[in-house]
Amino acid sequence: MKKLLLALPFMLAFVVLSYGMALADNGPHGGFAPATDACAGCHRAHTAPQAKLLLSSSTALCQTCHSSTGTGADTNVTDGVYANRDLTTEAPPEGVAGRSLKGGGFANALMDTDDGTNTSAPASRPATSAHTFDGSNGTAWGNGANGSGAGGTIALSCGNCHNPHGKAGTGGTATYRILRPVPNGSGAAASVNVADEATKNYTIANAAADYWAEPYAAVETPLTNWCSQCHTRHLAPAGSAGTNSGDSIFAYRHTSNAGGNSQGVSCTDCHVAHGTAAVMGANSGAVAWPGGATAPSGNARSSLLRLDNRGTCYKCHANP
């Protein structure tokens, strides 16, 4: 990641910063005026070195503002913290400076993954698992219809999930975290519009970085449906733990249909979106991947979970 950032031309960072700061569905992410200066921050009409007339790869452009060294956005997704570093004073505030982002972090994450059993203050730690974001190929586990294998391969970058121009929803409406209604490469046929927050909040509520029970409120159910556009067979209605789906790999599944069961279980109850620092023990770290592979194992098998080992299971099932 550091090599990626160092490779960015100085002029690119200068141009990005010269036209304004990055605010979701504002600035370069929407709200364009007829005489906008925003286009020149990312595009060149006749001399672009990248497809879609981009100055650099889409991920590299995102990192100029949203990385550890970026200065154009409050959200440092590399380290999973709210930096509060742009030149705009939001009213009301959209996060607490220094606090953990809801999605965790791609390279590092400030997370209390032992659910408070360690009384020392949580510290930022390297991510043990994270969604791919640099354009390299990854497996979307459960993608596709029954019988189609462990999952499809997607070259995943920031732009697969997020629309940098904003207003991506049906009818040009704003969406939560500028999410595309259909993630690029997912193969999904129907759109899922996750409505934007009335008041944006990028950080978790717990000052001690405890992610357990972090609320997603009105977007919880649509986010579960949105995630299932890539992880198709992970969407499972009530009763799926005892009803065979007919798939050879994803035969019996934990309920994850937040809109169709009394438990209200959603993807975000157990997982973060970008990356986690959760660690795995002997049993949890040895769980085979859906395709049968046993590597990578150990902490790398943390699967974006909010808590160490299978603490998410314990929190729900220890006191039914």
C-alpha cells in the first residue's frame, strides 16, 4: 500500500487538493454545478493515462484523500479512523476525531476485538483480514446460483462498491456511503438502493473501540440485501440452519435475512465492511474456506469478524 501511495505523482495530490475537499455526495462526490472545477481533479479529457479518462487508477485516486497520508477527507479508511483533517467544519459533526470508523480499516484497525476482557486501552493493529480494494482478483464467497462452486472471482477495487460521482440511487438519489445499487462484477440483476443517512455518522458509538452491537439502524436490512448481491448464497431466511438449500457447499446456513426473520440478524451484526484486527484460535483459525482450501489459515481466517475467534456466536447464543 505504501508503494502505491509513493507512486502517485505530486501534481495529482496538488490538483485534488486544489479544488476542494472530499465529502460524500458533495465536493468531488456529487453536487456538481454547471461551472464545476471538480472534474479536473480526477480526469483529463485528452491526455488521460488510465481508462475512463482518469489521472490514475481509481483506487490510487481514492487513496490520495482517504489513506493514512491523505489530507482531502476525514475518513482514513487505510487505518480505519476518523481523522477530521479536511478544511470543512461539518455541522453537525460527522464523526469523532480519532475514533474508529464503522467499517474497520484495510491495513490497520482500531478495534477492541476481545469485547472488553482486556482492560488496557485498545490500540491500532494490523488487519488480519480485509476486503480486496486494489483491483486484484478475489473470491466473492457464495456468489452465484446453487451448484456454481465456492464463488465467483471479482477484480475488486473501491469503485466496484462506491460510485465516486455520488447520486447513484434510483432517480439520482444519494446512497449510503455512495454505494452503487449493483456492485460492479457482482452479476446481480436487481438493484438495492441503500438510502443515505439524514445525518452522516462515520464513527462507532463506543469510545473504547468495542464494535459489538454497533447499530446500523435503518440501513441494517438494506445493507444485508446489498452485501448479498456479491455473496448471493449467504442470504438465508429463518429456518435455513435446518433446511438444506440444495447447494453442495452452502447447504445449511445461518439466518442472514434481516428483513424476513424475527431475530433480525444482518451481515453487519457479525462483520465489518473493510477490515478487522480480530485474531483466531486453533479451532477458528483452522476452518477450511468454502472451496475446501485450508490456507491462508490462523488469523487470516478472521473473515471480517467483529470479535476474536467466534465471539460473535457466543454473544448471541450464550444467553438465548
